[in-house]
Amino acid sequence: MIKLGKLLANLGYGSRKEVARMIKRGAATDLEGNELTEKSLVEPEGVLFLGEELDPVAPLTIILNKPCGYTCTTDDTGDSVYELLPYRMLKRNPIVACVGRLDKDTSGMLIMTDDGKLQHKIIHPKSNVGKVYDVLLDRPLTGKEAEIFESGEMLLKDEIKPLKPAQIEVIDEKRARVTLHEGRYHQVRRMFAAVGNHVLELKRISMGNLAMPDDIEEGDWRMISDEELAQIFGK
Ligand code: URA
């Protein structure tokens, strides 16, 4: 049981003051329609706010089909992925954060969670969650990319630690599918720049064994299922 005011503030419905004001005006009821007070001790699933069930409490993990043009920052600049979610997602405590950022101009699968342990587990090298990207290139592939990307010796500009071996599957002369086992800054774009090419389009299509579910249109999101979460770790 938790105090209603604290619960609503943690879920991002407003500051403590704002939710207190709304509760006073009768915005929160139990399932029978009885008005609650800020100090009511409640179970989250027993509360309706403005007539609707509350968002799930932590841990909450969502899967988003990110369009190009959105950043993974929490800045209120108007072009962050939080624009695609209810505003309260940005105001939750703990915050729902991106797991492994995508560039502004990269589209595709993005996991967001308020579960710090899960976040850590997905990005930890030991979990070896492969991330697969579809790439459209400016120039034709030369045929040398596979050997270089898979060598385990490839160096990116201004870095001293070689990249882990990455796999590339050629789709046609300017299209490829690349699998990474780490997540360095602009990694795919920099890998192709290092072999004299240029990435025109980049889309993440899967993480581990989880492909981007086709029921989520670009710009949409939903809660991830337990089964999908397990697939990220290859199950
Ligand atoms: N590699 C990139 O260059 N950009 C991304 O967004 C993801 C991987």
C-alpha cells in the first residue's frame, strides 16, 4: 500500500502539489467510484484516475518503433522520443530511460525501461545481445567489408580499442544487414565511414532473438511482454 499522492507523482501524473490539487477536485476514485484523498493508502490497481486505470508501476519496460528525427535525450527540445509517449513517462520516478541509444537519424527498435538492472543486463557484454541493423549505403559494397568487420581488429577514428567482430550480410549492392555486439557512438556509421562508404539510412530491426514486432507501427509503442523480454536474451 502506498499513499495516493506519492503514487501518482511517482507515475508522473504531476508534481506532489499538482496531483494533490487534482485529487481534491475528485480526479481519483476507487473501482466503485468512491473518491479518494491524497493520503488514502491504495494498491495501484485499485485506483482510477480521471476514470482510467493507472499506468503500471515500476518495473515498466516498453518497446518503441522509433522514426527518424527523434533523439534519445530527455531534453525538452521537442524532438525527443518522449514526444511519442504520454508526457507523464518523462516525469516518472524512476524515469523510463532508453536502453542503448539510437541516433536522431536512426529508426527502428528501441527498448525503454525504468528497471536499472534490466538496462544493465541488456547492455552488459556478458549478455552478448546482438543488435541487428539494416543499412542503406551511398556507394556499392566492395566485398571487403565482411573480413574487416569480422576481424576483431578494426579501429574506429580516434579510438584505441579495436571493435568486437561484427557480422555483415549483403542484401544487394548498396544494402546490408549488420550485427553488432557492443554499442559505440555512431558505430555503424563510423564503421562504414572507415571503409570509405557513407550510411544513408539506418534501422535497428532486432535485439537478441527479438525482431521488431510487426504490430507496432512506426512512431508507436507498447508494453513489452515477458516472452519478448526473454527473447532479447536469446530464449
Ligand atoms: N550505429 C549508429 O551509427 N547509429 C545508431 O543509431 C546505432 C548504431
